[in-house]
Amino acid sequence: MTFLDRLEKSLGRFAIPGLIRYVVALNALVFLLVTFEPGYAAVLDLDRSAILRGEVRRLVTWIFIPETTRILWIIFYLLFTWWIGDMLEANWGSFRLNAYYLLGMLLCIASALIFGVSGGNFFLNLSLFLAVATLAPDFEILLFLILPVKMKWVALFSLALPALYLVAGPLPAKMMVIMCLGNYLLFFGPAFLRNRMDQHRTANRRARLQSVSKTPEALHRCETCDATEISHPDAEFRVTANGHEFCLEHLPSRKA
């Protein structure tokens, strides 16, 4: 039984079914509020100085700020996030999805408090998408509702920005990427490492078997000294009347 299994056994009753649907609904509500009052998002974001001043609500409210303010994009974003949440919940169950999302939240909050850098909803939602792409890499989605693309290729493309931060960003930005995607690394990293180790062991076993299979088998072998035409290329062999084979040096006399 894994650690998550034990947690689910004791805490599973506290899981919120359809968690991502509630998040999506509140994203839609905040979108409407920001449309009429653009400065409203600043009251909700993950601001370290404001949190330290006592505005603890920001530890939660930042997940309700939509990533875009464009009406067409917000519709696509909300529907896509809803679909991702449903797909993960169908695969994992409510508790594991809750644990994954909560861990992502906590790590993003820690990044903001420790390094003063927060990726907002982008990295938290990206971790959801990466989870789906890992579970169903060959599943096809319609990019821009037109072009069918496999999930794994979209996931790789979506990692371009985090990769840029890791390569060229300052240390706080690098740590923000690692921490805000930490839930994905913790959930999928161990299994990935196990698979890589299993593949390495399998490759080694296959190489050993192939090397053994390529070793030529001897056709002749001396009953006395165990010499073969492979170990002694110049040796000659004879078969006696009783069916035993010997090299000339150890060939019994005909009387024998």
C-alpha cells in the first residue's frame, strides 16, 4: 500500500468531488467581476507583502483569477480546465485529484512566500495538463477546435516557457518553476525513475542474452580434454564405435 493509499484510507472522506468544476465556476465569476472592475484581480492575487500584512485570504483567492481577460479565450480556457479536471478525477478518483491540486497550491504559495515569485494560475493549471498528458499521451485533442494533435506534443510545447525560465531566468524564477510544478514531479517522478531503471535492466539482460546467442556452439568436443574445434582450431577429431568423440591426441586405441 502506497503513502497515498494510506492517506486516502484515513482522509478520503474529506475529498471534494468535482473540485476543479468549483474552481472553474469561481474563475468565471472573477472574470465577470474583473470585466466590470479591472482592479479587482489585485485584491485576490498571491502577493507576499499583502499576505504578511494579514490578508490571508490571498492564500486561496489567487487560484480563482483567470489567466486571460479575452472572452473567446476565457470560454476555451474554462471548458478545457473543466475537461482536464473531469478526466483526472475519472482516472484517479476525487481524493488523489484533491491531493494533487492542494499540493500544487501549497508549493506555489511557498514559492511566493520564500522567493517572492509566483506563476499565478499558469503553473498550477499546467501541472493539471501535464498529468493528463502523462496518463494519456496519445489522446488527440482539437487544437483551436480544428487541428488534431496528440496530448504529448501539446504538453512538450507548453513546457517551452518553463524551460526558458530554467535556462535563462534568475534563481527565484528557476525555483518558482521547480516548486510550482513540484506536485507533478512528486506524483510522476518516482514512477518515471522506476520505468527508466526497469528499461535499463531489461536492455542489459537483452544484451547479455544476445551476446550468449551469438557465441558459436562447438560441433566437436573431446571426451577426455574437452577440447573443441573452437578452442583448438588445429585439432582433429574422431568418433569411436561406441559414439564417443575424441581429439587425435586422446583417441583410444582401436582395441579400446
